[in-house]
Amino acid sequence: MKSLDVGCGPGVLPQGWVGMDAHTPDDSGPITRHDMTDIPWPWSDDTFEQVAFRHSLEHVALDQALLVLKEAWRVLRPGGVLQIEVPELESVCRWFLDSDERDRWGAWNQTSPARWLFGQQHGNGQYHLAGFTQQRLRALLGEVGGANGMVMGVPHGYVPIMVLRATMMKPPNAM
């Protein structure tokens, strides 16, 4: 199985995965240094069985998100699966507004509402440029590949927000 992790960052990828990240330190091994907004991506049509965005799509300007998703669809094989995981904007905003001023900004770590709203901001690519609701993500998926996309909100786990998880299969007869 050949799978692509878009915006993977540095680190180890699971067996069978390759990554793409604009800010990886080098262009060796399974991670290709390439900005996801630089289209076309360096792969042929129908290359991957799975394309995943794991907390990376929010780092793209909203007006570029559709173009990036269409490019992911291009490199996805018929029968392949597109997966997206992003913070759910409404719950992040609610958490930010319901927190007191000191807690909103906190230590700028995983438990800081401001960090979930604006991104880590530790370097290039670490800023959130877009936010997604279930309705917006569902609409984008509809523009990319039709109506077979599923979007659901799930609790994050250790912070009081929802995370959107979207999955859409490219029809086996798609060109």
C-alpha cells in the first residue's frame, strides 16, 4: 500500500507511507520537500491508495484549500481514500471565548486555546491560515469528488474541542 501524508512535518512515517512537507530539513528518504500549495505535486495521477491531511489543511489559506484538495484527488487512485483531520473552528472559538484572559493565552502549549486558534507559531508553516466547520469541510469535499464524503466531529481527548474527521473514497471507476 502506498500512502501520502500531506504536511507530515519531520519524523518517522509508518511503513508504506511517504510524506510531503514544505519545511522538512532535507529532501531525502520518504519525505519530499514540497509546498502543498505548489501545484502540480511531484507525483503522477492515481499514484496513492490513501492521501491524508493530519492537522495540516488548516495551515493553508482558505482560498487555496479547494485547489489543494483537488490536487490530492488527482494523485489518489480510483478506490483510494482521502482522509482529513482538522480542529473544528466553532469549538476552538467557544473554548477561547469561555476561557479567562490568562488561560486563553497560557503557556502557548497544547492546552492553550490561542495555540489551537492561531497555530504553534514556532517557525515557517506553523500558523493556522484557515478554519473549518463541518458544513464548510463537507462543502469542499462535495466540490472535489461528489457527495460520498463523510465528516464528523469527535472529541479531541485532552483539550475541550472537537476535531473534524473527514473521509471520502474516490469511486473505483473515476478518471
